[in-house]
Amino acid sequence: MLLSLALSVLVAEARADGAATYASLCSSCHGAAGAGDGVAGAGLPVKPANFTDPAFWNATRTDEYLKTVTTKGGAAVGKSPLMAPMGAGLSEAQLNELIAYLKTLKK
């Protein structure tokens, strides 16, 4: 019971850290709730990914895919080159926390 509670606290902290990373690096284009409707993304010719859309979360959206697009940009996975590489300053733990947070946005 105690181990389960401790694990729950760690998971909640990781999600909170991932949410903070998302807010600082991603929300301006992808929107606060991840719907692809951020202020900076509004003027882009290619709409940013909508993390709330179940269609986004197809079989190709593995953790490795999400890490690649985050760290190397959209062109690295055949998507818009306007998705800039954002993860150069992120540790592996921060990247994992961000991806865990992204998964909470899907409906």
C-alpha cells in the first residue's frame, strides 16, 4: 500500500514537471490544452498537431516518435519543418515527463 502511494506521488510529480515543460515549450503553438490552437500556431501554414484528437494517437505515435519530433523537429519524421527542434536542452527524464504529459491530453 505504501509503495503504491509513493509510486502515485512520483507519477503525479512527473506529470506536473511534464506539464510545466509543455507550457514553456509547446503551448504557444499547440495550445494550452493541446488542441493545436495556440496563438503562435494560428499564423502557420500547417496547423500544429492536435494532441486531443484520437486520430493523432495512431500506431506510429510511439514514445520514440514523439522524442524524435521533439528533439529533432518535424522534418525528422516527415512532418512540417516549421515544427522546430525543441528538446536540445531537455534531459532524458524531462523528455519522458513531457511525453507522459502529452498522453494525458488525448481524449
